[in-house]
Amino acid sequence: MTRLPTLSAPEITSDRLRLRKAHDDDREGFIELQTDPQVRAYLGGPRPRADVEEYLDTVGTTNVTASPGVYVIADRETNLLIGTLMLNHRSADQPGHLTKDSEELELTYLLRRDAWGAGLAFEAATAALHTAANELPDQPVLVITQTANQRSLKLATRLRFQAVSTFEAHGARQTLATTRLHTFKT
């Protein structure tokens, strides 16, 4: 399969949010995201703070979002990190694809607990998908989440993703949902 391009916009804005590349002062926000037991409840649990700090020391905080389609979700007014969003290709060697050996776009997001329940994940995902639909050729987009994560499944449905299959990975049942990028074209 020929690899399709990935979202290249360096920054995306919405009413309340700025999707941007990481700054050095995002370090504590990254640490909080990776070490919070509730935030990581469906992602294998919290990571040890020392491991996260070592990773950030090794790669550099600003390099966490260096890849195309990888963003910090920041409050538009304060510019403080409230989460992360990725819209990039799911590696063909990972389980969960529409077709064998495919590398479809995958949407993933993670918000700090104090940002839950305000519609910010929906707003960030919608902004990224609208930007991608206007920049990239039409293609499938995936959301994969633990089937037990009802909040994430509800958000996927609200974003017009449709569940198409389930599979086992990481010791839990996963749901694969998909939509087409063109449905977000403005």
C-alpha cells in the first residue's frame, strides 16, 4: 500500500483550544497525563513518574510532538496544556485495521482529568478532523478504544464514527470504529 500523507498543519485553533506543538513548559502537563491513574485507566494504567521524566529528558519535551499530526491540546487563552491529540497513521504491525497490511489514519486523544466533561475532546478532535479533511485526500480514519471505555465510545459516536469490529489487544477487548475523512470537509 502506498502511504498517504499525514496532517501537516503546525497549529489548529478552535473556539476554546489551540492544537500546537509542545513547549518546554509543557513538561509537568505531560507528566500528569502519563502518571494519573484515572487518565490512564484504559491505557494500561499510570506510568511511573521516574520513567516519564527519563523519557522527557531523553527525547526533550518539545520533541514529543515533533511528528506530523501530533499536538498538544492547549487552552486558547492561557496556552496551558490540557491534553494531547494525534491524527497519524496506525502502524500496519499493530492489530486493528480495516484491511490487512493497511496504515489508516488513527485519531487518539488524552485529556487531563480537570478538563473532562466540558466537550474539549470533541472540540479538539473536530478541529483536527476538519483541518485534515481540507488538507488530505479522503481516507478512512480509525478510533480504537477499550470496549469498557464507554465515555470514549460515546465520543466516537458523537464524532460520527461507527463501530465495525472488536478484537483482543493489550489484555482487553478493543472496539474499532471508523469514519471517512471527507465527512468533515468544510
